[in-house]
Amino acid sequence: MRSQQVCEYQSEEFLMDTLVSISTYGTDTDLLKLATEEAFVEMRRIADLTDRFSEGDSLACNASDVSRINKMAGIEPVTVDKDVVNILKLAKEYTELTNGAFDITIGPVMDLWGFGQEKQKVPNSLEIQKVLELVDSKKIILNEDLCTAYLSQKSMSLDLGAVAKGYAVEKAVNILENQGIKSALIDAGGNIRVLGKKDNEKPWKVGIQDPRDTSSLVGILSLVDESAVTSGDYYRSIEINGRTYNHIISPKTGFPVGDNMSVTVITKDAFTADVLSTALFLMKSQQALALAEELEGIEAVLVNADQEILMTSGLIEKVVIK
Ligand code: AMP
Ligand code: MG
């Protein structure tokens, strides 16, 4: 009997402020196409739920769940999608793990700097002090039974930039799997998730970008059924008066952190990888490495501020350093 030929189906869409690409492999092209389209529908749904700049009037019926939660801060709980409750619940756990460095209520600080907006500025210390009082994940009140979320202080706001992409990627992979796809790669701007092996045959090879030369790689990872997500100071940075500021901000100082140039986390699912890459980026390199080493099923590659490469011991089989 003649074996059917494995083919690739690839599709791209601009979502969550980045180009998302899905590549699937299999013998049934119609199935690859259908599964990919459904995966994109799911990603778009998560993007729409979590977009905090969804429109001007955050109470409009087409407002995202995150916009409505932010608008209702200090007023009343908002009924939201189960996925939003899930994201908030899981993200809150990492605030404790990082002693408050990772905190999705960073919204007011991001706004003060002007990230995601037309104009940016370096805030003065008084302004920073004022907004830092609004950063506190303990004030995210969730009711899982009623599916509600509430920020208990007025002017607080959620920013899910560190986590939503990974969550959406993982949901998309679940859709592909449920459709019977055995081999796929999703790339959402630094968020990589692979399903099975490439062509069902060999591990996927995924490069870790050199943070100071984006045309070079610091290493190549071999992945099977895993995710690799990078947080880097070269993504989404802003320039003010000739100085570059990165987009990951310490809730202690209100300023971008500078201990790492990039952190790549490798683990089974894209959501954990996304949360942790940002969380470890916020920590001192050695502490971040120690935490990654301690956590089960987590591997990490860090490029520290001196451009040295640090990695967890379990990676030796998985990475080729260039
Ligand atoms: P990522 O690219 O996944 O590392 O996420 C970076 C994004 O996370 C930023 O663009 C902000 O939206 C958000 N963010 C910035 N600082 C923090 C922080 N301290 N804790 C949680 N999220 C943050
Ligand atoms: Mg992240």
C-alpha cells in the first residue's frame, strides 16, 4: 500500500499586536485548514476578551472583559468569561512566587509611561509613587462560581500583556489536538508552542535570538510537545530623549528592570512559559536561575546584563549554544 504524503499547511494573522503563524503537518489538507481556522477563531476570542485598549467607552457591549473590569474598578464586580477568571487566578499565583515582582495590576504604571499609546514620557517620582499604590494583585477579587472579577480599588487596572498571548496559544494548540492534528508549530511573536514532532519525525528546532543582534542566535532548542517563550528587553521598547526603556516594569520602583536582556522559558505549556518568562525577567539573573531550577518541569536560558548566557541544568540535552 502506498503511504500518503505528509504536507504542510501554514497560515498567518495579526493578533494581540503581533504576527501569529500556525503551521500544521498531516496527510489531510482539508483537516489541516479547518483545524487552523478554528485555532485562529479561538485565539481571536481570547485576544478580544483580554484587550485593554478595546474601545473608547469601556462599558459598550463590545468592550472586552478586561476593559470592563478596569472601568468598574472600585465600583462593582463584573461577569466575565471563564477563561478570564482562569488567567487572573493563575497569574495571581505568580505574584507570590516572585515576591510581588510579577503583577498583572501593573496597568496604571504602563499608562503613566505611555506604553501602547502615542506619547511616552519618563514620569517623575511623585507620579510614580502615586501609581505604584495601585499595583496590588491581592486586590483582584475573583468569584469562580459566579465567574466575576473585581478590582477593589478605584483607578486600578489590569494589563495582561505578559500572559494573554501564551494563554491564547495554549488554547489554540488544544483545538488543533482535538481536531486530530499530530504535528504543528504556533509562533506568536516570541511565544512558540510545538505539537508532536516536525513532520511527525524529528524534534522542532527553535532558535533563541541574540538580544543585541536580532539576526543572530544565542542557541538552538530541540522541542517536542513543548513551548519556548522569550521575554526580551528588545521587544516593544520605547525611546525617550535618546534613551531606550524596556516594557517590563518593576512594581517596586516603577522603572523598567535591567537585570536581564532576555529570558527564555521552556516547559510543557505556553501559558506557564509566558507567565514565567516575564516573571523571571523581573528578577535578578541568579535568583531567576535558582527559581527556574527549583520549579519542576521548567527550564530556562537567560542572557544577563553582561550578555552572559546562563541556563538550567536540564537543558544540556536540549540546547546547542552557538
Ligand atoms: P512579555 O513580553 O510576555 O514578557 O510581557 C511584557 C508585558 O507584560 C508588558 O508589555 C506589559 O504589558 C506587562 N508587564 C510589564 N511589567 C509587568 C510586571 N511587573 N508584571 C506583570 N506584567 C508586566
Ligand atoms: Mg510573558
